[in-house]
Amino acid sequence: MFYQKIFFASLMAILSLNTLQAEKNPIDLSTLDGNWHLRIMDGMEVRKARAILDFDFKQMELSGFDACNQISGTLIKNSDLSISSQLISTRMACRQSIHHYVSKRVYMRL
């Protein structure tokens, strides 16, 4: 039991030191430019939902399909480390449960 406590304390100390040493690098938006097809979400295969996001960082726009609805909006760079979006969307019914699940989760993430 004593060794388990020592091991746990050592592990926590190492993790906290690594966290303190982590550098925050600015986001390079050009690496996200283009079409992104969602294939796996929360460890589940979701290719059948056909969700697609298209990032255009020159125009600071986002468009795509969330598995049920068309989405579009503008991207706002808050700082070097975060981006927010103002989205609009159609409100169509989802055909299958996988489409509903993906659509809901996409909005939670954006």
C-alpha cells in the first residue's frame, strides 16, 4: 500500500511538471483549410452519416453538412489560441438515428 501511494504521488508530480512546461502555440489556420469528412466520432464509426465541414480561413467561413442539415457561418479568431463561430443551419428532420446522433454532436463541438 505504501509503494502504491509513492507511485501515485510520483506520477502526479511528473504530470503536473509536464503541464507546467507545456507551451501554447498559436493556431496555424492554414492547416485546417479544406473539406473534412467525419469518419469517427466518440470512438464510433459514423461514415454513413456523411457529415462534411469545409473551412475557408482566407474568408474566415465555415460551411458543410452535419448529417441532417446544411450549416454555414463565419469564424472569429478570439486570440492566437481559440476560434469561435457564428453558425446558421437548416432545420430538417434526420433520416436515421446515426444522422441524428452526428448532427447533435457536431453542434456540441462547434
